[in-house]
Amino acid sequence: MKILMVLTSHDKLGDTGRKTGFWLEELAAPYYEFQDAGAQITLASPKGGRPPLDPKSQDPDFQTDLTRRFDNDADAEGKLGRTLLLESVKQEDYDTVFYPGGHGPLWDLAEDRNSIDLLESFLAAGKPVALVCHAPGVLRHVKTPAGKPLVEGKNVTGFTNGEEEAVGLTKVVPFLVEDELLGLGATFSKVKDWGVHVVTDGLLITGQNPASSGPAAKVLIDVLSTRGAQTSMAIPLDA
């Protein structure tokens, strides 16, 4: 099982003068779900190298056992320090792709042609994709083969308007994830702010917020395992 994880390279929180990037829990929780399932994990980002970490995600209030495990994991930190250039990765080399959130993706990955093409290629190949928190906003320009918005008519979730308001960034972000997905014709569902919520619709898996990142990874592993079992069953015993 080969899993690609795509992180943001954007570190500026609009015009606030504050830093942003990826959210640590949304990398760490899925990373260990994948690693503990025996997956081979590759990290990539638009600029390659070490992607920016949202400094707020390291505040004590947002630390978890898994974020601490990541911080003390030399191998994981090594991978983070040398992410591949996004333009260099190919769908054919992986079984799936997972996008952690943080505010950064709203500025770069949402508009990145390499990211858009990559997601479209995974889906065209019949491979599942998963995105959590702000990362479902990265789907805003992703199209179906017929040229329609990918999320049109799809059941999805992501960082909600209420959660964005709670962190005081409604007027700072380039767009609100919930509003954007609804505007593209998606059926957007949510639970209470900061509650765990994962939605699966075909090959598309989305999670609402940081707490949903680990559960979304578990769902993705289950989907991959089911697909693998079905493939094995389809192979004749004398093949």
C-alpha cells in the first residue's frame, strides 16, 4: 500500500502578518494510521523540501499523543524535511492520495494546476482520495471527465463556516470551504463545531476538522483494503 500525502507550501495568513501552513495533527494522525497499517508513505508539496507548519498547531492546547510522537520521530521528521516537488509525483506510483489541511492549502493547493491534475488523475484511475479540514477546498477547480465540478452532487464535508468564525478568520481566508463547496453544487454535511465527521461518496472521502483527520485515514485504509480484497478475489486460483 503506497500512500501519497500532499502538504501546502504557503506560509502567509493573508495580510495579517501572521504565519500559517499545514496543521500538525492533520499530518500526524493520518501518518500513523497509515504507518501502523504497513503503508509506504511519501510526502509532497508544491515547492518541495520542508513545508511550513502552522505555528498555532504546536500550541499546548492542540498537541496530542500523535503530534508528540511525530515531533520525536526522526524518520517522520526526515521525510517532512525533504518532501517531493508536487510536479514530480505521478498517480501511477501510488494507491491513493491524502491531503491534510491547515489554512495554507486555500492559497496554494486550491489553485495549483499540478494538484488539480493529480486529483483528477487519481479519480480517473479509480483510486480513492481523501481530504480533511480546509483541504476539501482544494477541490474547487477539480473537474469530472465531463468538465463538471467534481463535487457537484457529491456528499462532502470540510471546515465549517462556524469553525472558521470561531477562529476569527472568516474575513482573512480567500474563501470559506463550506460556502465554496455548496456553491459548486455539493451536499455539505456537518456536525457540531470540532466534532468528528467523515463523509464518503464513491472514491471521495472528506473530513470536517483536525479531529476528523485520523478517522478519515482509517476510512481510507478500509476502502483500500476492501478494494484489494476484491481484486484478489477476482484473480483465478490457477493464475
